[in-house]
Amino acid sequence: MLFERRLREGVQNGSITLAFRRWKRAQVTAGGRYRMGSGLMAEVTSVAVTSAADVTEGDSRAAGYPGRAALLADLDARGHDPIHRVGLRLVTEPDPRDVLGATASLTASDVAELDRRLDRMGPWAVRTLELIAERPGVRAGDLAPEVEQELARFKLNVRRLKELGLTISLETGYRLSPRGEAYLSARG
């Protein structure tokens, strides 16, 4: 789920607790946590298909709109897919991926487990880590061809590495986390 600036700021300060989206099918799940940028995360507290007729003035204000008409006009401009009502709350505890990524000391068993998991992913995984170490902050579109991947596949694969606490997304490109640096160092 993309969090535009208005939505990020509202979730952060507590003034926004709902979002409305037009999706063919739900793109989020209740209980899921989603990064909003700047180290912030939101948790989806609920997600349900609704109709324009069921959207209230209160819902509109909870979604950061001045009124129902403004929200419905925004939704109308986004097509005709079903309307999804998404409950949101700010997550105040740190993202577990950030905590994991900040861990710079690895045991031999940590390295062995990462070796096992990365081997299962395929040869692209370690090569991608090495590439990011060599070229931090470089656009994904410039890195993807170097591991013979389409851009969308490359970005998805870097997210898989991030789930292991090995990479950090930057405004442009990526860099290794302390854990990623420690892992490559341990590999020799």
C-alpha cells in the first residue's frame, strides 16, 4: 500500500485512521504492517469492501478529507474497482527488520543459516548483495541488468534480502545493513 505524504502525516499524528482505495482485490490484510517511509510503519486494523453509499462524513474526516463529497470525488477519479475501507494505526515499536539489520555481529551458525537461505534463493542473492555493497545508492534499474533480472523481479528479490535484515532501501537505490556487511565480511 502506498502512503502518500498526506496519509503518512495523518497516520503519524493520529488524525487519520482510515484510508479508502479502489482495488480489484484487497492489496493489504488486517494485521499486516506496512512501511510508510522515514522509518514509520502502519498496521492495517481492518479491511473490507464497502460502497460509496455507506461512506459517512465521519469516515471521510477519519480518512483526512474535509467531507464526504471530497472523498467520493477522489475515489471517482480512481476508476470503478470496488472500494476498500482500510483501518490504520501507527506502529510505535521498531520494525523487526530494522532491529535485525542493525545486528552487526554474527555467530558461525547465523552465517551458516544465511548461507543456507541464500543458496535456496539462487545465485542471484549473494551476487546482488555484492553488487549493492559495490554500488550503494545506485538506481535499481541500473543494477537489475547486472544480475540479469527484470526491474520488477529485481526489486522483489531485494525485498526478500531485506526480510533477512541484509539490505536497506534508500531514497534512490539500496545499501547493505550492518548485518549485510557483517555477512559478506564473514564469507571472506
